[in-house]
Amino acid sequence: MTLDFLTSALVTLLVTVDPPGLAPIFLSLTRGMSDGERRQVAIRACIIAFGIMAFFGVAGDVVLNALGVSLPAFRIAGGLLLFWIAFEMVFERRNERKAQTVETAITQDHIRNVAAFPLAIPLMAGPGALTAMMLLAGRAGGDPLLLSGLAAICFLVVASCLLCFFAATPIAKLLGVTGNVVLTRLLGVILAALAVQFVIDGVRAAIRAV
């Protein structure tokens, strides 16, 4: 039972979070940062994402029920936030807001902000991952051993994200300025589609619940 649960949890979270798929998005969101600043963003984002996912695994149902928020509504909200980020990536609104020059000035506040949103939320600890954590915690049935195993699996998945982020930096150097610009536009479109899918899934779930 324990091995089956842990295997199911690992596969579910890996598929939901998709660490390799986040690496190119990480490159786009940290464009203009130095290697050290990218490492700060990666580490901070992973710490925040792990804390949020662990919290939702323990008390997610309680918090949402207390606030009167359903899981479909949570998924729709995450999709809308992600779509906003995708829009800015496609139309370069992010750079227009940050600076009028080619070289964007990177501050500590900006590093913290990017790590928390949108990297940690909703890209890593998104509606899908948080929902998965709550469902897996429910399957554990309050068993301390299974819950500890779930926390360990969550840590491994987040650690794999960190490794993918670190590997993304050398890739950015190979792409160059033009390659990064093209990648940003392309990933913006993909993110927009992903965000719309989040909203569609949330609407379908809400309709089924009526």
C-alpha cells in the first residue's frame, strides 16, 4: 500500500508540475538577469512552491472550505493569472514596465517578485499541483507514514525543478539574445493555451458540480 501510494504520488506530481517543461519558461521570466540572480530566483521559487504545496497537502481543504472557495473556482483563478503573464510575454509588456532601455535593471525586489509570482505560483504550485496534493493527502487518510512520504515526494519533485532551472542557464547562453526573444514569444503563446485549458477545466468541473 505504501509503495503504491508513493509511486502514484511521484508520477502524479511529476506530470502535474512538469519540471522539464518549466525550464524554458524560467529562462523567459528571468531574461536580463545574471547567473547569480537566476540562482536566487530558482532557489527562492522552489522554497516558496514547496511550502505552499506542503501546506495545501495538510490543510488545503480546510482553508478553501473556510473561505467558501471551490476547487473549480481555484483552477479558474489560476488560469486567469497565468494568462495575464502569457499576454505580457507575447507583447513584451514586461520590459516596457520595467525600463525604457535595452538593459533591464534587476533589483532585489524584482527577484523576489518573479520567484513568488508567477514562477512559484501558479507555474510550480499551480491549481493542478495543489489539487493533486490535496487529493493525495486525502488518500493518505491521516496516516503519518504516508503523509511523511508524500512530503518527501513533494520535496523530490521541487528539487527536480531546481535542477532543471540550473541547467536552463547554460541553454540561455547558447540561444543568445535573438533566440531568447523568439523563445519568450513562443512560450507566451504556449502559456496562454495552458491558461485557457485551466479555465476550461475549472468551468467544466463547476458545471458538473451544479
